[in-house]
Amino acid sequence: MPSLQQIRTALEGSGQAHVLRFWPELGSEQQEVFLRELAQLDLPRLEEHCRAAAQAAAAAQAACAPDRDLEPNLEPVPPESMGSVRRSDPDCLSGWEREGFLQISRSRVAVLLLAGGQGTRLGVSYPKGMFDVGLPSGKTLYQIQAERILKIQELAERRLGSKCTVPWYIMTSEFTLEPTKTFFQDNAHFGLQPSNILMFEQRMIPAVTFDGKVILEGKGKVAMAPDGNGGLYQALEDNGVLEDMERRGVEFVHVYCVDNILVVAKAHPAEPVGVVCRVGGVPQVVEYSEIRPETARLRGSDGELVYSAGNICNHFFTRSFLQDVVETFKDQLKPHVALKKVPFVDSCGNQVKPTEPNGIKMEKFVFDVFPFSRNFVVLEVQREDEFSPLKNADGAPADTPTTARNALLAQHCRWAAAAGAALLDEQGIGTPMPPSSSPENRPALKCEISPLVSYFGEGLELLKGKTIRTPFILDGAAAAELQA
Ligand code: UTP
């Protein structure tokens, strides 16, 4: 570990001497902790990081308009590279499903959860995966995901007759690792084998002021932030994750966000999700703010949006592609700038909670590796079945615990109705099913189906002809009762 003097010299050399401003005021224990933290900073590259952050923030503030140079090179993903749950023929879809189950049954598929984010918009002090969106069962996002993994293993085993494992890799950060670990331990890993859950940590980088100074969050603490979900590729290398996958025979990796699933048609042209498209012939995700509104509104002869492929952060990679990224491409990923409110101590040592953005966080994005792919395809899925992200606290207009809960309950109501059940509301009155394209935030009947009973609506024959009063939770015990 470098000495205090070496760290001081490095900080002074990179214009960051203020970081040690309060050193003499710290107790010896605080000094020890702070020194250890400072030793972990990438000191040789600190100056470059701070300068690049300040420059990128200035450029972003000056040019918050669409990128006009981009547009002449922009084109949608060609039809031959685009599958669609809505439009592809049923034989083709069932072929994909068969292939998926075959690979899962051979233990060649892993899931990788991106769970290192701070969830600042949701505003809870614990990892988002531990959030309870208010389902009748009270299950958290982590529990729902764990149970889906258990179920998909069981379905693959039943279909193909071989015992299999879907390892679960969970990328965490300094903020989320310990609470996530403890939560899994306290909940007996939700029935999964602990040896098949692998948590690893992404790197943290300092938040910087608009004039390129590292922000002190406390007198002996630098304000650090995880390096974005695109920090995945560095973290895979740091933690030997790909080697672990290779040892287990994993060939395919389904990467997803703690708050939801695949690629959907955009709801409307201005929806703030990135668009999967091609730029100069290369696949890429372009942020909605980089496209002119006229371009976003373009419709083809079928009346559908030309740039309709909204990215919902659900990616399926081969392990060999991830290996290429780690070995060859990851250092080419350009960080994106996020302007955030970062609490800090002022020069007199007072704690300040800013009301306006005062700091720059640099984040890499997981999808920025698409241009390096040799074989890129997009799958469009049904929004109501696959996408309802949890981003904001209740009270916000979209993507809240209420919209997430209603989307899940509405899906389960559709499954129950399709299986032949009649659902009654809490007063015992039957209500017509909302059409499947209804908005997510319409209050749904409280019919919740445990992933341990059904993964995607299959296996619900036991509901046929039953009249069910909600709230109702179809778990293993309720299923046994219905069958008795
Ligand atoms: P978001 O960009 O929505 O960020 O992350 P967030 O941290 O959840 O929420 P805000 O922006 O602070 O409100 C999308 C996904 O990427 C993961 C998140 O955990 C989430 O699953 N992520 C984000 C990481 O794994 N690491 C990061 O550094 C950032």
C-alpha cells in the first residue's frame, strides 16, 4: 500500500491536494480507513479522469440538442436482423423456445444481473432488488427473480430429462454487495444453491465538480460512484467471472437489469428509452435525446415507427463475445456524463446537501459493446409481458412501484383468464378483463401467481372452470388445494 506521503504527492501532482485538507482533523482510525480508500484510487489516471469529466460535462451542457451529424448515418435495424414475438410465425417462435430449453437443460446458459446501481430516483437506502413493490405476497424483486430461475431449471429438466443449473451472477457495487449478501443469507438464498449464486463487485470512481475537483463527501471520505452498468466488462475481468463460466460450461449469458426484460416497440415517439438502430452500418443504441423529434416520429408504410426498437436493457451474449470484449474492446468504451446532486463538505467542513446538480458522475453503459459484435440481432417482445421498469418513487408519473405491481398483477390476471378461471374483485363482482394492450398503471385485480407455480403462464390447467375471489395468491399450497 502506498504511504501517506506518496498519496499526497500524487494528489498534489494531479491538482487534487484539497482531498487531504481535513487530514489533521481526523482521528487515527479515520485516517487509517481514509488512507486505505485513497490507496484504491487509480492515482496515475486521476488527473485525466477529473479533466475528462469536467470537459465532457461542459460539452454535454453546451450541446443538449440532437446530434445532427448522426442523422445522415442513422438507419433502423434491418428486418432480417429483427425477430418479433408479435410478428414472427409461431413455428419460428416455438423453435427458439425449444432451442432455449435445450441449452438451459445442458447447463450452458447463465443469467447475469446488473445490480450495482444506487437507485437514487427510487430513493431507498438499500439495493433496489430488496424492494417490495407491494404485491399481495410481499415478495421482493430479488425473490421473484430467484424463483423464476428455480422454475426455469425445473421446466428444462422436465422437458429434456436432464438435471441442470442456471448459475446466477450478480454484479454489485460497494453500496449493494454487503446488504445483498446478507439479504440472500437471511432468506436461505430463496431455495437456490448458494454455490450457484456468484456475487461480484464493480469498480467505483470519484465524483468530480464541474471544475474538475474530486468531491469530498466527508472530511475523510471521497464521494465515489459505481462506474455505470458498462463497468460490467472490467468487473468480469477483475473478478475472474468468465473463467468461472468456462469451468461450469456456460456458453450463453443473459444480462438484465434489476428492474426488467427484452426489447419492445416504443410506446410513443418521445418515450425516453434508447433506440436500437444502426449508425454507419454498425449496431448501436442511440439515446432518445440524440435524435431529432421529426426523426423519432417517422413512420413506415405500415404505420409503425421506423425507430421503434426501444432498448430495455435485456441482452443475450455468447461467452466468447464477452471474452473478446474483455480482452480487446472494453477500454474503447466511452464514459457518459451524468450531472448529479452529490452531498459534500464545504471548505469549512460543513456538510452540504445540494439542491441543484453540483457533481459529475462518469458512467459506462452495458450496451456500448454492440458495435463490436459480429452477429447482432434484435428481438421485439410484448411490452405488457416483458417491460415495466422500477425507476421512481410513487408519485412520479411513470415507472413506479405502483406501475410495476399493476403490470405484474395484470399479466397474472391474463394468465388466469386464459387458463379458464373467472376472477372476482374484492366485493365478489366479476369484472371484464382489460385488453392486453391496456396501460400498465390501470389498477389490476390482485391475482398473483408464484413463479414457482408458473413461469410464463404454463401449467395453469388447475384453474380451468374455477371462480376465484381476489386477492388471491396462487402458490404451491393454493395449487394443491385447488387440485384436491
Ligand atoms: P439505472 O441507470 O436505472 O440506475 O440502472 P439506477 O442506479 O438503478 O438508478 P438511478 O439512476 O440512481 O435512479 C439500470 C440498471 O443498471 C444497474 C442498476 O442496478 C440497474 O439494474 N447499474 C447501474 C449497475 O449495475 N451499475 C451501475 O454503476 C449503474
